[in-house]
Amino acid sequence: MSVPPRPGPIAVISTLAMAGVILGAIGGSVLRLDAARDAAAMALLLFVALEIRRIPIGGLRMLLPAMAAAVAALLWLPEPLTVLRRGLAEAAFITGLFTSLGMLRDAATSSPLVQSCGEQMVRQPPGRRYAVLSLGSHVISLALNFGVLPLLGMMVVKGNTLEAAGGDPTVLSIRKQRMLSAILRGFAMMTVWSPLAVSFAVTQGVIPGLPWWRLLQIQLALAVLLMVLGWIMDRLAFPPRARILVGGDGGVDWRPVLRLTLLVIAVVTAAVGIAEILSVRMVIGAMIVVPVAALLWQVAQQGGGDPRTALRAAGGFAGRLAVSLPGFRHEVAILGGAMFLGTVVSAFVSPEAAARMIAWLPLPPVLVAVLLAWSVMLLAQLGISQIVTVTVLGSALGNMGGIGLHPLVLASGLMGAWALSACSTPVGAAIMSVARMAEVPVRTVARQWNGPFVVAGALLLGLWMLGLAMVLDS
């Protein structure tokens, strides 16, 4: 195993700063301490200051409007420091979540088990391979959220070798696109219906009177439709005649897959248990468990039964973190900047004024709801968080008692748009994670790989909302 290069002093301080972000975000959520959230925010600012010279241009483009929003808040908002404090806390949480769950990738990269499982997956016929990865990603993400992306993503990337592709780089590229797209879409569709997802909690909170059990049933049906659509789009893009290029022999040795499944179950069970014990959201449980699981996985790979070997493995893991955590500088700039920007911008928007503007539109209420759902997707392309748009739009329509729109229609549309946005926004954590593993530009994943699926999904979502309105009003 290669020894990671010795990190310099700036990398060490950056690593400690990001560790402070993670610990502060966890402490703020578990202990509900404002001081922990403030500490996480300060650690994030330190990380950005240390890494600013190495942040790519795309990250700087997100930081500049975030800073402009901060100046605008200081000039025109009545309580600017409160807004800025909340914005930094939200930015620290999302970046801490992303980097903590990304630690699993470091252990997966060097795992022979991951290599073996990936080889088994890429040997499957294309249609079966997409379905297995999409469904598997969907189920695992119920508890691990986007931690599923580095886990399954590294598994298939490691198995998708040039040798497995018969020495043909075209086959290698096609397999990479199809498998990672399946994982991404399976994960994203979890946010359509899961009561463990942030989308469910936010939507239920901003739209009063939502019957959660009925919403769950409706959204399960929508999730199935969108996942089937993803499979159809995959078959249309790579029809059966392409099997000569991308097919496999279909033979499987299920023992490595079973062992990895048991590992995932153990991590998921631990995350669920921690979340229940601490009475926090499932994602917080995963945020606590995943780094520990990654460390234990790394130790086990090197025969951790010997204490000295275990210590060496732990030291190597920590050394790699001093490289990998500062390496997240681009994602931190984009994610943190987008979250901060969206939070500050939302402070300028009055839900009452938004409700009045929507009421003036000369359209049937259900069409207004469709346009609002699509606007969530469009604004996500500009870096405006779905949390912000769903909160503002949901609150606005929730205050319009006479609009004649069933709240389940609006809720279903907003949650569906949230999920489709996760497959298309170039500033989203999921897209960046997949692009990083695939070693392709973010816009390649967002536009070329998933653009047609997202457009088709948006049209399906609009038809779904129209049909749902007719059924609920009958």
C-alpha cells in the first residue's frame, strides 16, 4: 500500500478546521448548542481562508455572490448579524455532512472487497445492472443519505477496469456513465418519498394540514414512476443492440456481494441506533457513524487483530485525511457558498408578498403549482438551495386559503422537483460526488448524463400533478 505524502502545515490546519466543522455541526444538532454551530461556522471560514488560493474558478464564482449577499444583508436587513449567523451555520452543516460521509471513500478505495464486488456488478447484462444499482442505491440511501454515493460509486469504479471492458475504452466509458447514473438516480429518488429525508420534513413543515401517511403513499407511487422512467431512458440511450459493446457473461459469485451487504447493514443499523438514542435525524446518525466505520474498515483491511498493525492502519487513515479533506475545497466552496447565499436571499423574501404575486397570475391553481415545482428545479441550477425555495414557495401557497389547490398536490410537486434537481444541479453535493469519482466535469454529469432524464422527469411530474389534482378534487 502506498504511503500518503507528508502533509504541509497548511494542509494540517485545514484538516483540523474541517474536523472542527464536522464536530461543531454534530454538536449543534445533537446538543442543540448555538455555541457549537458558531464554532463550526468559524472553522469553515478558517478552512476557506486557508484554501482560497487553491479553490478552482467554479468555487470562486459561488463564493463571490455569497459575499455580495452578506454585504447586502449588512446594508439593508434590519437584523443582519442574525441572518449571517444562520447562513454560516447552515453552510457549515452541509459541508460538514458532505465531508464526513465522503470519508467512506478513502476506505473503499483500498478495499479488495470493493474491487471484487465491482467486478461482479459490471459483469451483469446492462439492463439488469442498471436496475440492481438503481434499486440498491435507493434502499441504502434511506439511512445513509448521499453517503451511499461514495460507497457504491467507488465499488463500481474500482470494478470497471479496462481489462473488464475487454481493452475497449468506449466500453469503459459507457459502463461508467450507466452505472454511476443508476446510482445517482436511485439515491435522488429517495428524496421523493422517504420520511427520513430532509425534503419530507421541510415540506410537511411549511404546508399546514398535510396528512403524512397519505403523502407517503402518493410519493411512493411517484418514486416508482420516476425510477421506471430512469430505466426506460437508459434503455433508449443504450438500446439492446449495444450489448455487443457493454454486455457481460452474467456470472456472479455472490459471496463478496453478501459480505459487503452485511457491512452496509452494520453501518446502517449503527446509524439508525445512534439516531434513535440521540433523538436526531437519521442523517446525523450517519454523520457520526460513517467516519468511525471508515476507520474500522481500513484497520480490518490491514489485519487489525495486531495492535501495532491497527495503529499503523489508523495512522495511515489519518494521514490520508490530511490530503483528502483539504481536497474537498472545491465542493466546500460550492456547497457552502450556495447554502449561505440561499439562506441570506430568503431573508429578503416575504412569504406574504410572494403569496400576493402568485395570486395575481391568470392561471388555474394546479398550473401555478406545476410552474412553482419547475421553478425549484430552475433555481437549483443557479445555486439556490431547494430548502430555500421549497420553504418560501410552500409557505406562500400555504397562506393562500382561497386558492383552491389541494395541499397534497403542491407537496408532491415540490418533493418531486427536489429529487429531480438533485440529478441536475451542478452545485449539488450528489452531482459533485459522482463527478469526482467519475473524473469528469460536473456539468458532464448534470447535463449530458442526466439532462434528458431530468427534462422527461419534469414533464412526467407536471402530468402527475394535473392527474393528482383531478383525483383529489373528485
